[in-house]
Amino acid sequence: MRLCKIRLGDGSMRVAAMHDADVQPLDLTQIDSCHSLMDILNSADPVGLARFLLKPDTRPLSLSEVTVLAPVDLQEVWAAGVTYKRSQIARMEESESSASNYDKVYTADRPELFFKATPSRVAGPGQPLRVRRDSSWSVPEPEFTLVINRSGLIVGYTIGNDMSARDIEGENPLYLPQAKLYRQCAGIGPCILLAEAPLEPESVEIGLEIRRRSVVVFSGTTRLSQMKRTPEELVGWLFRENELPDGAFLMTGTGIVPDDSFTLENGDEVSITVTGIGTLTNPIVKDSP
């Protein structure tokens, strides 16, 4: 089952099950303690509760009748770096002075984890993502994203876009927070695929397509099985000596990196597709410096 957040024409927000061509709102009024998508994710049985709240006689709504929002409530958004060989190579290329650090973190026991975004910095489907005005080399990073409850259990999966200013990070790795964390720096959506069955990494394909004036200027694919670390390993490190009372989203790193000559421009359109979840599409904006 895939769950999403929607805004209706009257401005009200609902949680809904997402199908291929429509969405079906859930009735959260049946449970006193359930008021949001986050409450479902933090319940003892998210799949069972979602099925209980989905009434068969509820009229489906076409996607044209609603606005699909980022499936984020109060959760923090975190990200992992250098979890794919392609990412290791790209980080080493962009930062000659710190190349050995990226090489070491790829093979180290402890992964690179960093805080990516607060909910207010997250863009949902169709909402703009931003390139920093002081960056001249920025790229999207398509990432399989884990949805984790407050107890540190993986309860679902979604799509993440970890926007990155490669020139800022490459200048000095201590600039990583500025390269990664700024307004409209993260895309998440369009829905959450609840974890009903064991994950099969080899069957999960991640695809990236970037369009400029309706022309594809970059595309690439990878598979989740190419990730060096397991999702459970990353979550274990995230929750080590850390409390996340609302749960969290964890982007797991990228295996698709455009050539060094490529940078996002104002008006580009970025689409990320993940098997079983769908496609997250965002326009890119960049203000004049």
C-alpha cells in the first residue's frame, strides 16, 4: 500500500492511499489518537491501521482534483553519503584536498550521516527545488529514502532528492552543511510505500532524468543492490546515541552522478523514478546572484 498527503480544493489536508490514477482518502476520525500520516507510521502496525482506515466505499479522487504534498509531518530528514562507488569517485574528483577522506569513509565501519532538512525546507511533487545562488555547480542526487518510526524501525520507503552544491562541498568538506542544507534543498514524495514485505534490493531500480526546455539533457539508472551498506545498517548508526521522537526520513545516498561538466540551471525539471513507489518531479529555480 502507498500512502500520501493531499490537499483538497477547499484547502483541507487528508491522508490517502495512492493508486496509479487516483487517490482514496483515509478516515482518520475512527481513531482518537490518529490525526496524521506520521501517527500511522508511528503506530504498532502501520499496514494494518492504514487498511482499517481505508473504507471501500470512499469515493476515489482523480489526481487532477487534489494537490499531492510531501509526505512529511514533523520528522527530521537525514542523509547518508558515499554509499555507492559512483558517489565515492565523484566526491574524490570534486575535492582534491580531501579525496582520501571520501575514500576512507566508503570503506569505514561508520558511515557518513548528516542532517539534511527540516520539514519546512522540503518540497513535494511539482514544487520547486532550489539551487543556491552562490553555487555554480549544483546537481540533484536521486536517493532511495527510508521512512523510520520513532523506535528506529523501517516502516516504509519513498523517493528523495538530496540537492547538492558540489563546488561548495568540494572547496572544503567542512562546508558540507552549506552545500546541503538551505531553503528548498530537499524533495520527497510522491508517496510512502509501506514496508509490507522484505526488501529485495536487486529488484529496485532508481532512475534520474533531467529535462531542459523539454529536452532530456541527462539520464541514468542504478539499482539499490549497488549500495555498499544495508538500510538496517544506516538506520542503526542514525539512532545510535540519537533520539528521533517523531521518526525520520533517511536518504541513503546516490549511485547516479552527472558528469563534472553538468550543472542545474533555472527552469530545469528533475524526475526521479523508483520501482514500486512512482516518480517525483520537481522544477528547479535559481535566483540571480
